[in-house]
Amino acid sequence: MQCDVLVIGGGNAALCAALMAAEAGASVLLLEAAPRQWRGGNSQHTRNLRCMHDAPQDVLVEAYPEEEFWQDLLKVTGGITNEKLARLTIRASSTCRDWMRSHGVHFQPPLSGALHVARTNAFFMGGGKALVNAYYRSAEKLGVQCRYEAPVERIEISGGRFVAAWVGAERITARACVLAAGGFESNRQWLREAWGQNERGEWPADNFLIRGSQFNQGVLLKNLLELGADRIGDPTQAHMVAIDARAPLYDGGICTRIDCVSLGVVVNREAHRFYDEGEDFWPKRYAIWGRLVAQQAGQIAYSIIDAKAIGRFMPPVFPGVRADSLPELAQKLGLDPDTFMQTLNEYNQSCRSGTFDHTQLDDCHTEGLAPAKTHWARPIDTAPFYGYALRPGVTFTYLGLKTDETAAVHFDGHASANLFVAGEMMAGNVLGKGYTAGVGMSIGTAFGRIAGTQAAQAARKEASHANA
Ligand SMILES: Cc1cc2nc3c(=O)[nH]c(=O)nc-3n(C[C@H](O)[C@H](O)[C@H](O)COP(=O)(O)OP(=O)(O)OC[C@H]3O[C@@H](n4cnc5c(N)ncnc54)[C@H](O)[C@@H]3O)c2cc1C
């Protein structure tokens, strides 16, 4: 039997869409590519969402008004954002949490070491895994049918309208459809093509690790672009973090992120520093380091700290390489000890230590050093010393489908009447580049909910036409 709304994907955006469509009275079928135990895409790895609020609200302290959120987005994207859709996301983030709670999501204040975001970000109790599980439970209670190991290979459209989706040889029709099947970050071949070869003859993407789900292969994104859907975003733009080089290829999740960059220095394979480690607060800068490491030879770099940094950042899952002296550390990391010591000595001598305060843009900075370290610069001089090899960790890609405030997919500038998109598949409308922590879930929640409501409405219209 044909359902009203077909939701393709099984992460936050898909679940928000399925729940809203079911609440609106639609019959809903959700197709998730992953097996049940791996359901939830990248959303299962998340911890929080960024929320606008004008006054303290349960787990959120102080205020984070619309204008400040907007300015933060404007800054990180360098203006490559659609203001209308960005503001829609921001406003929706101020009202979505009661609805989320009604579907079993619980919130908690951040634990220490969580990127100093107590004011701006609401944390999910039990993380994204608990959120996803709560949404699946609620969806099933509302009668949403969830099918696992059901990767959609392509869809059929006619005149800009959704007609059917194909899973293997099975053709599934529906009155309306929501696409929420993630970006193409897990597709290594596509990443390779997008990043191409660099001036050193390297294929940088071959050294990328994928922080999340292996199921976001971009199959539907490619299919939709081939079908003529309007696109948004640059395929090389993505949320990319520097992660532990020992992380697995997929699903390393949050615990492989290396958060001590601003507390020390970072050197490349030649043992040279290449960027200001203390440019701004870590939540505002962590997402540039994946790309910075991607630009270095061999796509590798090394975060170096001393004993003073210990206890001041979220400890990653693997312990750092430890040494009692800096030359020993260089040797253990496979770096040229002479160059390494020259870099570290120059850095140490250039530190003008003021009053160290990691919660402020403090006055500890370097003088006469290029590149400078503008905050939290203290000599690296206290044993034991630690080093972490870093690789670019791709969180999610920004190439997506162009949409509007109704979450409709567009073909030649025309909004589809019954095909909608949410989450990573359209995040590029808001995020042309850059990132600010927690906004991925704000976008997915806002547009997932809109897409679900719109799809239910479109299905009702379609049903009434059919009965007329
Ligand atoms: C380690 C990590 C930590 C993160 N932390 C945060 C955070 O704290 N806050 C935040 O805001 N964002 C965070 N993000 C980003 C966040 O995960 C995404 O922005 C958000 O989850 C996107 O939701 P989505 O539903 O669009 O995609 P996903 O949750 O990735 O869901 C995509 C779904 O589509 C399915 N799928 C793919 N292809 C097909 C197909 N062909 N057919 C059927 N199903 C298909 C996948 O299996 C998956 O279930 C994090 C990401 C990672 C990897």
C-alpha cells in the first residue's frame, strides 16, 4: 500500500521529519540504509545543539540572542549563507526543545571540557545516541514504519514531483518524500575527486578519516543532482576537525578529537609551526584545523603540549605520546629533532606570558614570531611532554540541494510540490563554509520539522486531488 510520506534517511533530520509528518496524521515509512545497530547516521555521534535564547532557560545560562547567533554564523561562513534560512534556523532553535522533550529527549548542562558552550548549546543527556533512540521509540509509537538495511539507490521524479524510490529491485511509491540521507562525507572516491591532486602530487583526501557514519555515501545527493535538482555549496567545503591520526576510518566519533591545540603548539611533518594556535576560543576555531592539517605535506601534523596543559581539555580516547624531554618527544614522533628544537626554542623564547586564563582571550602571546600565537602562549617547558599526531577528520560535507523556507527541493528555480530535503543534504544553504559548534543539529531539527510538516500537507493535497 502506498504511504503518505516516505522519509529517506535515519538520522536526526529524517526522524524529525517522520515525527512531524506522523503528528500531522500522515502514514510514514522511513528507510534507513544502516542496520538497526548502526542506525542514526552522524546524529548518533552528536552531543548538543546550538540554541538562541533571550534569557536563561533550564540548561542554558545567560542569553544568546538572535543577532549574536546570526553574527556568529556570518563570521564563520564569511557571508556565504542565506540570511533568510539562517535566521529561520536560529529562531526555530529557540522553540524546538519542548517538542524534542515531548519525544523523549532529555537535556543536561555541559560537563567540563566541553568546548565552553554552556551559554549557547544545550547538551543531550546520553548524547546523540540517546536522542536517536528516543526518536525511534516515539516514531514507532506514532505508527511510523522503520525499515533498516534499506539503502535507496535512486528516486523517480516526473515534472519536478516525487514518484517513487528504489531499494534494490523494489519500487516504493508515496504521495510525498523527504530526503534526509546525509552528505557524501563517507564516499572516499567522491572526496578524492572533489579535493583532487595538490601541488606536491598528493591526493589529500586519501589521508582523511571520517568521523561519523560509513553510510553517508551521497548516493541520493548524486542522483538528485543528476536529475537536475538545483545545487548549493562547494564540494570541498566541509566541517573538518583535526583528529587523532590513530582513529578508525569511520565512526571514531567525538572521543578522537584532539582539543589541546590552543594549549600548546602544532607543527607539521617538517617540524614547523604553520598557524596561530591561539587565534580565538577553541569552539570557534576547532573546525578550521582539519582543513589546515589537510594543507600540510602528508596531511599530518602534531599537537605538542606540556604538563601544564593536562586537565585543561577533554582527554582523547588514546593517550598522547609521552616523553620526559622535547628531543625525546621529537624522536618518538618521528620528527627531525634539530628542526623541532629550533621551532620549540623560538616559540618558547617569544612567549610574553601575562595572566594565563583559558576562559578569556588572555594576554599571553608571542612577540616577533611568525606565525604568532596570540593567546594562551606559554613556554612548553614542563615535563612530561605529550604529542598527538593529527589527521583531517571529515564530519560532514556542505555540497547539497538548494532549498527555501518550505524545505522544498528546487528544479530550475521551481520548488517541487512534494519533494523536500533536510539536514546535511541541504545544510550548505546555511553553511557555505566554516562552522560554529552545534549548528548542524539546529539546521537538521529546524528543516527536518519543516520538511515533515510540508510533506504531510503535500500528501493530503495529493490525496484530495486523487479523491476529487
Ligand atoms: C563525531 C561527530 C560529532 C558531531 N557532533 C555534533 C554536535 O554535537 N552538534 C551538532 O550540531 N552537530 C554535530 N555533528 C554534526 C551532525 O551529526 C550533523 O549535522 C547532523 O547529525 C546531520 O543530521 P542528518 O540527519 O542530516 O544526517 P545523519 O544523522 O548523518 O543521517 C543520515 C542518514 O541517512 C542514511 N542514509 C544515507 N544514505 C542513504 C540512502 N541512500 N538510503 C537510505 N538511507 C540513507 C544514513 O544511514 C543515516 O541514517 C557531529 C558529527 C559527527 C560525525
